[in-house]
Amino acid sequence: VNTMQPESLQFIIDELTQQEGLVVQAAKHRYGCRVVQHLLRACPPPQVSRIAESLLEVASSLACHLHGAFVLQRMLESGTEEQKY
């Protein structure tokens, strides 16, 4: 995942956003959180907008979660101004 171009990562984004709640589940998972963080860092904001929307819906829950907090932090670092505020 670390060496792939953003357009090659689209299949992961599609899989995570296909089923409701899967993005949040991955964000709270010990290893899944790293995948979500990498997607947020490596892909342009329009490509990961559906992921960001799913995370923002449960931001308060993620902020208090051991692994989810790191995903939320990465989103705040890499996201658009609208997503940050």
C-alpha cells in the first residue's frame, strides 16, 4: 500500500465505502487504522471524500478510541479546510 499510486488505491476505497460502517470499523481496528491513515495521507481529498464523511459522522466516538483517534488526527492533518472545521 505504501508504494502504490493514489489511483491504484481506489479499489480499497471502494471496498471500504461499499458497506455502511466498514470505514469506521477499519478505523477502530488495530491494523485497519493504518490502512485508513495511509489512504488519507496518500490520496487527494476528492478521492477520499466518502471516507472522510463517514469518519466525520462519528468523530466524537473516534476521538475517544485508541486507534480511531490516530485516524481522526491524520484526517485533520490531510483533509480539506471544510473537513477540519
